[in-house]
Amino acid sequence: MQDLASLSKEQLLEFVGKQAEQLATQSDKVARDVDIIKQLESKVEQLEKDYLKLWQERFAAKSERYIADPDQLRIDFGDTDEAADAAEGLAASLEEADLIPEHTRRRRKKRDESLPAHLDRKEILVDVDDADKHCATHGEKAQLPQSMWDVREKLVYVPPSLLVEVRKYPKYACQDQPQCGIASAERPTGLVEGDKYDTSVATEILVNKYAYHLPIYRQQDMFAGSGWTPSRSTMLNILTNCYFVIEPLLAYFKQVVLTDSIVACDDTGVTLNAVKHFSNAGKRPVLPG
């Protein structure tokens, strides 16, 4: 560091001027830094507000999500006059109902625990013991009218059952006349060779797999609980051979979809674990188990 005592008056004034310039420069830099810090803090505060608003719109309860903005309740049906009238009518009805400023919750209805009326009823009379029908003082007791009886309903689950349907086909022929042939009823077309499984079995497999999403190996256990333990190959044969039965229905569904003006779809991606392939017989799809 320079010895200030050895400096002349002019050198000392020059040194002091340089120090003053450096201090002024540092002061301006600090002022600029403070201004930048304030701008960044303001920006962070605004970003936090935007984030909170987006979070509430995305994850808050649906009934309260867009209450602050009435325009969110408008549905865009195009630029036609009818669409504009519908949007204005919707906005007017909301204002009249006063639903935008204050959100009112619906009163929760009491759940009905009664058993469905369309189910079959089986009445069981639960009578008292014979000893309780007599009184030691007054003798035999009189039965009260049914309107005074206690009635309790209990839901009973009856597991599915399987039965073997034995069909016998009588044969008729002219006696000692083989040239006339033998007459017998026509056999129906079976789902699989031998016609050992009814369409009701195929329906159960189809519904369980495609409506209730139960794979074949789980259905094996369900059928085993009823006394029949099929192999997976047998169940898959029944499943794939249903195609020729429901093909007309599928063609009808396709025609209905293609003739409609709007077709709804789901853009959710699905990864296939098995490559599509078809059997040679009738181009029937081979479905995975």
C-alpha cells in the first residue's frame, strides 16, 4: 500500500479523487444489484401465484374448480347463431340461479338399503315350538293376524351350477329295407368338434373375459368350484370358435358406427405383448389366454 505521508499535496488530492471515483462506481453497482434482486423477487412471487392458481385448477374439487371464471362454463359448439344463443342462455341461467358467486353443496341423500324388489322371494315360515303355543293358565294361544308378524328379508347367494344335458336321437328305418335309409333328427352345429359344450358355457367365458376382465386361468378355478375343471386349451378353443356365431353382430355394430356422424374414441396408448396372428381356418383370430 502506498505511504500517504510521503505524498505531496497534489498527489494526495489525486489519490483521494481516484478513491472517490471507485466508491461512486461501487455504489452504482450495488444500486443496480439491489434493483435486479427486487425484480427477481417480484418475478418469483408472481410465478408462485401462477403456480398456485394452476394447481387449484388442476387438482381442486371439480365443482369448485372454475367458479371464479364464468366463461369456463361456456361450451364451444361453433360460430353458428344457435350456438351463440345457447351460450348466452347458459350464462343467463347461471346468473339467475346465483351459482357463480357462492357455491352451494347438495344435501346428501340417505342411501336406500332395501333389497331390490325385482328379485325372487322365497317365503319361509319360522314358527314357535309347540310348547310355546300353549299357556299354562289360559290354554292354547290364538295366532295373531299376519299384519302383526315380524318380517325380515335376507339376501341369499346361490352359486352357479353345471348340469350335463343328455340328448338322445331316435332312429327310424323301414324293416328289412336298407335302401330307404335311416331317419334321425338333424344335429345342431357345435362350437367345437363333438358339440360337447353348450353356447351357455361359451357365453360365460366371453362375459367373464371381456366384461369382467377375468383371464382364462382364473375362470378355470371358477368352473372347478362348480365341479368341472377344464383345460386352458379347451376354454380357448370354445372362446375362439365363438367368432363365427357373433360375426354378424360385429358386422352390424361396425355398420352402425360407420354411419354415425360422430365417433368417440380413446387415445390412451396400449402396449401389445403378443403379435396379432390369424389361423388358416376361416381367418379366425387366435386370442391370448
